[in-house]
Amino acid sequence: MSEAPPKDLWLALHFHRFPLEVFDAIEQPAVAAERHLVVCANAQAAALGVVAGMRLSGALGLAPGLGVYERKPLREAEALDRLACWAGSFSPHVSLAGPDELLIEIGGCLRLFGGLDVLCGLVRDGAVAQGFSVHMALAPTPRAAQWLARSGQEISCNDMADIRQHLQTLPVEAIGLSLAEQQTLASLGARHLQDLFALPASGLARRFGIRLPQQLAQALGEAPDLRSEFIFPEAFVQKLELPAKVEQAAMLLFAARRLLASLAGWLSVRASGVAECDLVLVHEDGIADTHLVLGFASATRELARMERVLRERLDRLELNAAVTDLRLEAAMPVHLPGNTLGLFAQASAQSLDPVIERLRARLGKHAVHAMEIKSDYRPECATRSVERSDAKETKPGSPRPLWLLPELQSLQERDGALHYGGVLQRIAGPERIESGWWDRGEVVEEQAAVGDVRRDYYVAVSVRGEWLWIFRDRQGWWLQGVFA
């Protein structure tokens, strides 16, 4: 029997405006104001009686030392766009639901994350890690989830039959009506949604227009509620204005994490990854920007890997001027499908990529590299250094040492025996290598080419138990490599 298709399930996220600006770091009473009205107040100001919608003069009367910050709608919109990209890590179906709300359709994604509780926990932890305070609610209709989250009642309603029960206790303010409409409803004695449900839709339409009864029907699932999905940008370039100048590179980690989280979600929606991205540090006074290129051992969209590389780079960065803005750019994403588990969901072997990335971040990009086998019998030409080798492993027909000496070391022959700290015992060989006539006398990478060689190779054991790779040519005996 085939499984039933996943039902619609909407997760609504209502973000407080304070963390979208600088208020999360302010311990004194503070408000955001617009046109001499309080838009929102932090917890310290709310404790003194300051509420949204109050005149600024009245708020200053309640809290004389109140910090007043001008609301910046453009920065709020940019922050919500970053959060929408971040939400792409959980579902490709994301909708903007106002200046401070997101809707995520997660009905088809639950199995990918191990269930509803796990997914909701990841969403909450991700929002908190970026410094945002959020109220979450779950419902089969987007408007019901939005109203539940907006009211602060974090309810998980999975069944359409239970929507009315969960909504009826909400105050009418959760709908988002104007102040005049709320006063009209209060005069009618309608203070909760259950009071509105009891009124006839025709009467509500005559007093408030068709919008209010239509929204009530949409919340209950009795009318369609089509939402425009967030359009993820084709190219990832996002900017973040810092709330204050930063003079120490390590202090940029928290702000840059928001951009990386947004990048990870954007890549998830595109089923892609990046091998590197560019974090641009914008300095004050017109000083040239600092480009911090974050390179990865292989294409990735894992936020943890990107954060580790960023932390290593910032710990070793000396700023030449204070930083006022950050900009993250990711060019040329590559297709990166998800990993498939084995038949019994066995865990795959742990990749070395995070270790390689950390070493490169500490030692430099060119200090750590991989070795790739070339089609050449000469040992000096059989391998080459590459940033990352994706070639299949090939094994030579006879043993080869992992360590070749930088220069050939001459061996002494006395009384028919080879000496290297004692008499050597040959245990394998000879193996004839005769090749390289084609590059005799040429220069390769500013060095003379190896040229034509005619050698007989042996494996020998020294008196100390070392396994050595030696050969004989027309000039004599030579030590070239040591087996591990």
C-alpha cells in the first residue's frame, strides 16, 4: 500500500523587531519609534508600562532615561530576506508574511529531518543562534499558524478539526486589524475570535468589508489561502550593516554567521554547494575593502563547516581599520545532491574535508594539498600536487614507497655488498623502469625535466629494520624512497 501524500502543515515564525536591529544587546529601557509613535519596546521598557502605539512623549514620561531608536524599515526588510534564505534549509516553500513574519510549509519535509519535534527544534535553535527572538506556531492553514504565532501562543495544531478550538481563545488583536477596527469590535463586545465566529459573515462584511470574514474563513480552512512564495535570488550577494564599528576581527563572527546561515539555506534550495565564498569587510573612511576568501576542501552547503573555516580565518586576521559592513558573495555554485543512506541507514564514513579545511585556514591554502597519480613510470613524475583529487585510486603493479627523498642519496658498494648504516639485504627485485625519452633536455615548471631513465629497482632492508627503495643505473647505486 502506498503512503498518503503529506498534508499541508504550516510553521509560522513571528520575529521580534528588536533583534533585527541592535536592541538585543541593550540592557536599558529602549524603544523603536516611527513618526513620534512607539513601534516596539524591549522587555525593560515594557516593564515600565511602555507599549507599542504609545506616543513617544508619553513613553518618555514613564521612562525618563528611555533610549529611542529610529525604526529602519529597509534594514528590517533586508533582515527578513536573509531569514527567508536561511529558512530554505528546511523547506523550499517559504513565504513572507508581513514585516516580521515567515511562513514555512513543512508537511513534505518532516521525514527528511526525523519528525516534527526535531524539525521545530532545529528551526528554533537556528533562529536563536543568529540572535533572533521568535514565536513559533504550527497549523494546517497558513493564516491560523500566523495568528497563533503572533499572539505568542506557541501551539502545534496538526488536525484541521482542532483549528477552531485553538483559535477561539485568541484576542482579536492577533488578526492585525487597525486600531479603529479594534475599537469598533470592542464596542460590539467582540474581544476574542470566538466572538467573531459567532457573528454572521454578512454582518461583518457590511461593517468591516469582505476582508475580515474572508480571513476568518481562510484561517478555518473554509476558503483557499494562496500565498506567494519567496523568490530565492539567482545569485547570492547579501550585505549586513553592523550596529557599531568593529575593530577586532574575532568580533565579526556573530554577525557573519547570519550571512553564512542565509547562504546555507540558499544553497539547499538550489541543491548546490560552493567550494569557496568571499566575505568582504567594508571599512570606514573609504579604506579599501578586505576580502576574506573562505575555501573548502570540497563543495559544501553545511553551515558547521563554513563556520569552522570562518572562525579559523578571523582568529588570525589583523584589521587595518574598523569594519562597518559585511558582504558575502558566493559565485559559481555547483550541483550537490544529498547523500543517500545505505539499506539499513548505516552512517557513512566521516569525511576528512573538515580537517583539511581547518589546516588550510591555519597554515594557508597552498600548505595542504592532495597527491594525484599520473600516467608515468618514473617515480619523480608519477604524482603531482593538487588542491583536491577526485580521481579514482589506482595502484601500481609493484610496491611503491609513500616517501621519496628530496634528492637521491648515493649508496656505497664494498665487497659486493651495499652499505647504508650497515649491510643492506635485498628482498625483492629487480624491477626495470626505462622511460622518459620524450622530455630529454626540456624544462618543466622552471626545472630541468627528469628525461630518459634506465633503472633497476629493488626493495632492501637495513640493519635497523628500515624498508628502502633503491635502484641501480649506469652511475651506481642510489637510495630514492623509504617505505612507511
